[in-house]
Amino acid sequence: MRGPDFMVDQLIEQETLFQQGLLLMESGKKEEAGQAFQTSIAMGDCLPQAALGESGNLPDDAGTLR
């Protein structure tokens, strides 16, 4: 099993790719932006799923500020 450091590194890499995609879109480089977005999506979400309810969905109050 991979540790928390790997997960953080993967999230950082995923976010970096997403941000690069945004910059490429702003530059009019749509094909390259699409590739960056696809790579980011393909990496998958490595956040722990503990926040999900038993149904696999976020709890009803997940968007509520406390």
C-alpha cells in the first residue's frame, strides 16, 4: 500500500497538470490543454473516501459551512 506522501505527491501532480491545462486553454492551445486535462483525470482521485457516506455519496451537509 502506498503511503500518505505518495498521495500528496499525486494530488500535487494532478493539480499541476490541471493548472497547466488552464494556462494552455488561455493561450489558445486547446489540443495540448485537452491532453493535460485527460492526464490529470486519468490519474484518478487519490483522496481518502472516508468523507463519503454509506451510499458512496457525500453527506447532505457536505457543502455546508460550519
